[in-house]
Amino acid sequence: MSSPATEIGYHKGRNAPNKGQTYPAEVLTENEVKSLIQCCSNRAPTGIRNRALITVLYRGGLRLSEALALKPKDLDPDAGTITVLHGKGDRRRTVGLDPGAVAIVMRWVDKRHQLGIDGRATLFSTLQGQPLKPSYVRTLLPRLATKVGIDKRVHPHGLRHTHAYELMMEGVPVPIIQQQLGHASLATTDRYLRHIAPRDVVLTMQAREWTVSGAEPPVPVDRLVEAHRVGATPNHP
């Protein structure tokens, strides 16, 4: 049975319990995101859909509203692109997806076709072809996080933060990140990245040398960066 909170009109006139509260950005590691995806069934239609949705939020950096507004025609698997027709400020943009992400999304596209879902329905729809509700996704992610033992606050925009963080740590130029995220100006992207991915600070501090007598030898900086990215513990040489 679905929760009354997901019904249309339930929240009308109600104040959200977290209204006025702000939360710090919590970036996920690559392994943490993979665990969220792998927690979704690889056989059940809803699991295949949810895998694709999480992938688009994470590897495309889309806002939740943008992802839920997509239509199948907005995906070009050959070019590896998604066209966002009405982004923030009603701006149109094209974002890139890596081949691995495209494969996961296309699995859902194929399943949609098998289920007979109308091609004019939103890409991420219910099995009856109705649009997914944002509340469903906002409930889904924390539930998956609890199942796989992630203690961080996991939410749709956090996957966008993680996407931006990874691009910055990989050295992707800020103008490209700006275009991928759909920011109106470089200044907006710069503030966004400084908030979640102070790459220069991290690398500068990691390059400092400091040891304690009897301690294990330090791990090279490049291995520290990679270990943090995937959420692993670096092995000493």
C-alpha cells in the first residue's frame, strides 16, 4: 500500500518538516553510487528503470525535475547524449553520457518497449506509463542507502553534486562542467565547485609531507586521490 504522503494534494497547505533547513553537500564515492544501483533488481522492470534513473542523475548530472521530464526521443544512444529541453531558467542544453551509462539506460528503453509503454510517455514512467513522482525518487534513494549501509544523506541532488565533484577532481575544465550542469554563468559553476570540490586545496594539502617515527610509509598522492574517488582504502607500497 502506498503512503498517503505520495498522493496528489496531500502536501497542500502543509509545511514541510524540513522547511527552512539547509543541509551540507555530501558527496558519494563511486563505490557508494554503484552499491545504490546494484541494490536495484537487474530483472524486475521497476529495478531496471530505477537503475537507469540513478545512472542519469549520477553520470549526466541532471536535476531531478530535468530527468523526470525526459522523453525517449531526448536520448541519442549513438551520440551518447541527452537533450534537456527545459532546464533551469527554461534553458535547453545537451549533456554527454559515457557508454557504460548509455547501456544501462538503453536496457530500460528496451524494457519499456517490451511492456508496451507509449513512446510519448516520459522516459522514467510507471509501468502503466504515468510520470514518476519526485516524492517517489526522494523516498527511494534513502531507502536504498539504508539497505546498503550508507550513512550519508542520499538524495537526488547529491548525485548531481557527486557528478560535479568527480569532473572537477578529474581535471575537467570548468567551462565544460558549466555546460554539463546547465549553469547560466561560470561564476555560478565556480561557486558550486568551491562548495563541494575544492580540488586545489585537496591536492595541495595531500602533497605535503609529514611522517611519524615507526609509521608506515606515506601513500603517493595520486593513489590517495583515486582511493577517495572510489571509496576504497589505499594499500601501502
